[in-house]
Amino acid sequence: MAMYLLEKFHLVQFFLFRAETLSFSPATGIVAPNGSGKSAILDAMQIVLYGGDQNQIDLNAQSGGVSGTRGRSVREYCLGYYRGDEHIRENATSYLTMVFRDTEGELPPVSVGLALGASVGDPKLHVYGRYVVQGVALALDDHLEANAEAELLPLAWGTFNKLMEDAVSRVNGRLAVPPSAEKQVEAMLFALRPKGGGSIDPRAFRRAMKNALNLQKVPDTSSFVRNYIVDAYPIELKNFRSQLDNLRSLQAKVLETLDRLENVKSLIAAGHKATQTRMHAATYRALLDDYEREQHMDAVDAAQTTLHEARDRHQAAQNAVDSAKAEHDRLNGVYIELELQSAADPAISAARDLASERERSLRPIKTNVAQAIREVVAGFEKANRVKPDLGGWQHLAMPWVELLDAVSSTSVSDALVLDVSQASAALRESSMRVAPIIQSARRQLDHDEQRLSKLGNELRIANEQIKRIQEGKAELPPAVQAVVNILGDKGLLCTPVCDLVTVTDADWAPVIEGFLGRSRTALVVRSGKFEDALSVFNKIPWDTKPDSVLLVNPVKSKADMGVVPPMGLAHLIAGDNQVAVDYIRLRLGRLERLERVTTDSPEGFTRTGEQAGRADFGRRRPLSATELVLGRQDASHRLAVLRQQRSTLGQNAAECEQEANRSRQLVEALEKLVGLEGRIQDIERWLNSHIQEQSALDAKAAMQEIASAPDLLARQLLITEARRAALAAQSKLEESSRDVGTHGEAFRQAQRRLDELADRTNGICSKAALSRRNEYVGDEWFETKRDEFDGSGLSLHTIVAKISDATVRSGNQLSSQVQALASDMSTYANQFDPQMDIAVGDLGAMCETMAQEKQRLEESELHHYQVLSAEAAEAAEQTFKVQIAARLSDHFASMRSTLNELNSTMERLPPFSNNEKYHFVTNLNKDHESLYKFILKVAGAGPEGDIFSGQVDAPPEFRAMLEGKDAEANRLLEDYRNFFNFEIDVRSNGVTVTDFSKRMDKGSGGEHRAPLFIVAAASMARALGKLRGDQGGMSLIIFDELGDKIDSVNTRAVFEYLKALGLQPIVAAPDDALGKINESVDTYIEMYRDDDLISIKHVRIDDDGHVILDSDNWRKHPELFEEELKRVEASRMPHGEGVVA
């Protein structure tokens, strides 16, 4: 059976070895006092066997490095550090070469080694090269060359490499120069594989070698199995921890944004409350003004009534004076006539002239009265035809119709039998009732015409918007289009900035336009017309909202691009109109394009709207594609909506025009009823004139009768009666004159009162109308409160007082709420967004600011962080499932497979001394059982739901790890072996008799140390493929301090077990342990050190030597045991008795 044994080990410039070769046999011991260098040899072997991988090499910690507190490093070994910072070489080219040879001579020799470089002035160790040479057994001289002084020095790596190439070519061998430690170990194990071709697992080999070299460090059984038997398979948690940190950070951002959103919602609620209070305040003000207008109109009505009554009384008094005067004049004339007739007795005028005189005098009067009344009645009839639903026209016309009937029903010469004062009062009552109807009709016409004009403007704007969209332009705000139309009607053509400029990089358009706001639709007026346009603009009514429209002043819109940074947003603005381009560039100023925001970023924006500048941070919501207006825009999706709006506006305008026409016709009909007082006075004058003329004619008729009376006594009586009647008429005339004065003063006072009220009427009505048109008035609430007050039964005075108190109260509340909102918004801005524009005192603007902030948070920041958080959770979950849980599950399975295979191996091997066999036992730590099961579940199908949410029943350790509070969970995930406790059962004939832990607690050195070597040997035999029926190939196993804490009997048993497994043991032992190992080794190397000098002596024990050393081995010579037994028995017998042979 061809076994590869380590034959030679060349050390060149390593530790205190200048150039040394160590020779080995099938079982070799390295014996030396502590500190003599045997650990340096074992460390050198590790360096070669691990390919120089310093992460794998366990250098002896007691070798004493430069610091004195740790073992030497490979670099320090090369430079020959031996005590503190003392060293024997300043520069080193070190070679470590192992030479393996086949015991049967069937296979070519194999040389394995490394070339290292180090310098005192260079803190790094340099690996010049690694080599595996098949077919050449490198000698020590192959590594050296002599200088001019005949001093042997190591070859340069290049030279040595060329030497190996030449040597290999001569024997048709093979040279491998692996680029890495891992490749070196693979190449070495491949070259030293068994003849049958079985491969050697590099990882299993390294683990088994570590086990063998570290047996003296075993504190307990579980640690031994965990650290030296089971593969480590470390899991890198750095990426997962980073993902968890990122996830926790994003979740904190989400919570922070949600908290911020709650603050915004609270501010919005406060804004809504203030808006409601503003509505109440404005509505109460409108109600107060409306009721005060009503109260004023009641006062006007009362004053008009008072005036009419005073005028009626004054007129009645004046009429009474006129009647009294006429009666006085008539009676006095009769009296004088009678006196004259009685004196002269003249003839009386003929009666035939009297009738014609009556006709001439009374016809014109009756004609005038009838004509005037018919015109008024015609006005009532037309009003009834135009607005029959208004009702009451016939009732209002009744006094006029009745008077017309009274006048028209008599002939021209007949007397009118009516009370002029009563008839005049009835006409004036009708006139008073008509006056407010006329006023209401005029107001309705004014309202209809205003509404028609407004609808016309809106219809015109809709047509203009449709035209713009069809031309590929953006839709303008209605107020902007309205101003464009108004200025255009004045011959002042203007163009919105959005039609004149464009953003050259579409990716930046949303954030640029979000920053510019209403500046995008500012109006550029034709050159030289700005002042004219500004004059017209300032006169636009408030309800057109010109404050939302901007005019570009070409004088103040000059942009200096020399101060704009290269990455300035202003560079992205282009267009043919320089005024518009400069205007937009000026608004953007020095703002720059940023990829991300940091504390030292210049003023500017990122594409997502994050803003930097003036040492503060904020975010502006980028506009959506449908909100962009600069340059050509496709807004065709708005055409259907605008066309529907245009259709609705057209229908509304047509209906409004019909209503306005009806109102106009009603006002025209009522024009006949305007100024009725003048007509009434004319009618009243004509009627009194008719009565007077009629009385005069009646008097003439009476005189004719008197003139024809023959009785002088009767005439005298008539004269006396006429004198008395004339005197009575004189008294009545004087009394009536006094009444005229009194009622005239009352009339003038009433007129002054009415004039005073009339002077205030327009202002009060305008105030009420303006208050009612206030955009903050709640129409529905206005009507509701109006109905409540109207139905309350309270007097108008009381209602006004109550509403006045409510107006003051709601106004105070509004002021307080607006101030509180502004303060809270300032606090919010200071905390989150110092650049937030707070229009203090402008409730609408503040509410709009917070609504935009809410929209930005919900649509931008919150959504952004939620998406990132979900992505981070998904990534972390995927990492945990694939890179951690799945790997841990695989490692759990691999660990059990490894231990099962070892158990199977040791079960097949012959028993150790005392008929013992050993069996690995794995126990899951109960404290970690829930986490263990959770990991297996995640590695399998996985739990339903997000493992980072509360939906999945994850163990507390996992939750604590997610929160960054549990280092124990991290320790478990980093090294799966910590989930378990391990034991090694000691079995005899298949029955467990004890375990390692108990034996280590109380057993002897041999008992509790020897089994560790057996387990390590079994592990190495398995790794080298010795248990597959072929014990060929590499056989090396290295033990440190084998003779320590183990007796000679168990030492021999260990070596015999190693030989049975086909292993080549190389053991290091202190010099006082030589007696324990010399029976079992073929060669031992004695080492002695004097300061920086080491002496090496090879001692080979031949067959005769083994015979001598075995001569007292009772296992090999049972007769010795029998003789000793007889001697002991003899010593116990009474003196003089002998033992019969």
C-alpha cells in the first residue's frame, strides 16, 4: 500500500534556522525543552500545509512576538525575531519546503512549499510564490547559492522558480505555481491523493489538522466538538445588518413622516375650523348687512309713509284753503253782486250763454284727467302681461280704474260728484306699493345682466382654452385668460410666458415648474405697451382676481447668466422671446441641479424635489405631467371636459339671456308707472279746477234765478244770507290757511327725514350686496340662518342686535384662530421646512400651503419612504431567507451528516484500549429552540406574510435582533454551532458507559486525554480518505504536546491506533516526555537553543532499540506481568514459605 510520508522539511531563513533540513520517519517525535523552537517547526508546517493563508494558521501563542503579548507573526518568523524585538536578519527570503515520498516507490516524490519575503522596514509579508512539484524531491541546496564570501544565501524567487522548471522538465514531472493559498492546498492534496484516485476534501483536511494541533487547548467536550470537529461555515451578517439598519432607518422615516403628516392634518383641521369660522363671520356680516338694509328700507318705507301722509294732509289743507278761498270768493261775489243788483237792479245775463260757457270750461279738464289715468292703467296692463306671476297688478290698478270710470261716466257738462282728497289718497297708496316693485325689477335686471356678462366671459374663456389646446398650448388659469381678454379688448395684446419658453431637459421640467408656480403664466405685453397695460390691469374688478395674475415688466426682467453656475437650472430655459426667457431665468437665479442633498450642497433641487440651500433642507413637490405648461404641451385629455363646460355655459347663457329679456321688458313696462306722484298732483289739480269751475258756473245759474225774482223781501233775505255765508267762508279760509302752515312744516320735516335715509340707501344696499357677494359667505347657511331668524318671531331690532353680537364674536374667534394657525405653522416650518412660505394673515393661502404639504407628504415623501421601506424589507427578508436561514439549515444538515459519518467511521474502527468506542451526540440548546425552529420554517416553505411585521409569530430573539437589541441572536446566526451542545459518549460493546465530560471532570490524564487523540485521528483518517479501504496517499498528522497529561500506556495505545489508521504522526513533546513516546516513535528530533542558536539532533531508533525499549512492555511481554504477579504474591506470603515452581 503506497503511502505518502513526509520525508524532509527544508527551512531557509525561518526563525533562527539559517538553512536546515529536518528528516522524518513513519512516527517522529520532536523533543525539546520549552522555548527551544519546537513550536516554530509546527508553525512552519502549518504555513506550508495551509498554503500560507494567515487566516487559517493558528500560530503558537506562546512563541513570543515583538510585543511580547502574542505569538510571532509569519513575517517575524522570517526575520528571525526571538526575544522581544531582537532579530537576526534585516531582510529575508524564506523557503519552507516539505518533501513527501511514496513508501513503496511506485509514485513520484512530491515537493510542496512557499517562498516568502520580509523586511524590517516593511510591515507587510510578501508571498513570492507557492509551488507543488511532482516528480522532484527538492534538496536543501536547491534553495541556496553561495556569494563571493562563500556564504550560502537563499536564491531569488525567480531563479528558484526557473530551477524547479528545469528539474521538472528533466524528469517529465509537473510544476504547479498556485496563485492563492486555497489553490495551493488543492494542488498539494491532489498530488498526494491515494493511488486509487480518491480526492481529499481541503476543508475537511484543514479542520482535522486544526483539531490535532489544538488538543491541548480543549476546555470541555462541547467546545472541542464545536470548535474542532464540526465545520465552522461562518455566515457574514454585515450585509444583513446593513439592510436591517437601512430598514429601521426607513421605518423611522415612515413613522416620522406619518407623525409629520398628523401634524399637517391637525393644522389642516385647524385651517378648516378657521375657514368655517370665517364662513360664519362673513355670513353673519352678510346677514347683519342684509337685516340692516331691511331695517333701513323699513325706515325708508315708514318715512315715505310719513311723508305721503304729511303731504296728503298738507295737500288736503291746501285744497281746503283753495276751496275755502273759492267758496269765500264766490259767496263774497254773490254778496257784492246782490248788493250791486239791489242798488242798480240791472238785468241778469241771458241763461242761453251759460250752457256754452260750461262746455268750454269743463271739457279740457275732464279730457286731461282721463288721458293721464288711462296711461297709468295701460302701464299696469302691460306689466301684467309681461310678469303675470308677480301678481297684484289688478289690485294696484283698481283706484286708477275706479277714478277713470267716475270721470268717464258723466258728460262733459255734468258735475263730478267725488271727494278729491279721498281719491288722491287712494292713488297715492297705489303709487307707494308700486315703488318697491319697480326698484326690485331694476335690481333683478341688473343681476341678470351681470350674470349674463359673467357667463359670456366664461364662455369666451372656454372657447379660448379649447383653441389653445388645439394649437398644442397649455390650458391657462381662468383668471389669466380673463385678463388676456380684457387687455386684448383694449387693443393691448399680451402672451403668457408659458407660450414663449421651454425647458430643454424634460426630466427637470416637473421640479422647475413646481418651483416657478404662477410665474409660468405671467403675461408679456407687446413692447412699449407695459404702462398702458398696467393702467388697465389695475382697474380690473376685484372679482376677476387680478392678484393671481402677473405682468412681466421688461425693464426689471434682465437675467445675468454670468453669475449662474454651470449646473444652474436657468441654463435649461430657452425660447425666442428674450424678455420671457430672462424673466424665468431671473426667477430661477443661482439654483443648481443636484443629484442628492447633503449638508454642504449649494442652493438647488434634486429631480425628486429635495431642496438645499442656506443650511436648511426641504422639498418641493414636482408637478405631474398633466400640470406642466411651459412649451408645447399635449392637453388633449382636457378637450372633452372643456367642450362639455362650453356646452353647459352656452345653455346657461341662453337661459340667462331669456330671463334678462323678461326683466328688461318688465322694467320697460314699469317705466309708465315711474313718477306717479307728479301725475297724481296733476290729476288732483285738474279735479279741483273742475270743481271750482263747476261751482262758478253753478253760481251764475243761481244769479240768473235771483235776477228774475220779483220779490224784494226775498232779495233782501238773500243779501243777508249771502253776507253771513261770505263771513263764514272768510273764517274757514283763515283756519285752513293756518292748517296749511302746520301741515307744510310737518311735510318738510318728513321730506328731510326721507332725504337723509335716501342719501344712505345706496351705501347700505351696496354694502349689503357686496357682503352677500363675499366669496366666503355660505349661501346655504345664510338661507338657513335667515329662515331661523325670520321664523323666530323676534323684532327686527332684536334680530339685528343678536346678529351683531354673533358677528363680533365670530370675528374675534376668526382672528384668534388665524393667529394660532400661523403660530402653529411657523413652529412646523421651523421644525421641518424653514423655507415654507407662510402667508401670515391670509387664511386661504395658509390652508392651501398645508393642503399642498399634505399632498406632497402623502404622494411624495410618505409614498417614497413606504416604497423604499417595503423594498428594504423585501430585500432583507430575501437576504435572511436565502443567505442566512437557508444556509443555516444547510449547515445544520451538514453538521449532522459530518457527525453521523464520523460516528459510522469510529463504529467501523477497532476499539481503543479497554474495548472503548466513541460516539458523537448533538443536543439542541433549549434556550434557542424557538429561533432554531423559526429558521427551519423560513428556510423551508417560509411563513405566510412579512417576517419583519407582527403578522408572523417570530421568536423574541429574532424580534430583538431586528430592533438591534440582541447580540446573542447575532452570535447564533454568525456561527450555527452555538445552537447546540455536544457530547461524546464512551461505549463498550454497544452500551454507553460514560461520556467525555464526566471523564474529563474526574478521570486521570490518560483517561481523559487519550480519547481526544483518537477522535482527532479518526477525523484526519476520514479527511484523507483512509477509511474507504485504501490507506494510501497523504498520511501526515501533527500533534502538539502529546506527552502532556497522558501516561505512557495510553501514549502507546494512541500510536498503535494511529498506525492502524495508516497515519504518519509527528508529535511535539517536552523533553521530560521522551520516556513516554520513545517506545512508539521511529525517530525523534532533539532540539536545544542557546540565545539565537539552535542545535538539532536526529535520533533514529532501530529495531534493536525498539526491542530494548519494548523489553519492559507487559502488553508485548505478558510473561513480565505474570512474573510481577508472582513476585507480589510471594511478598504477601508468611516469611519462610516459598512458592512451588
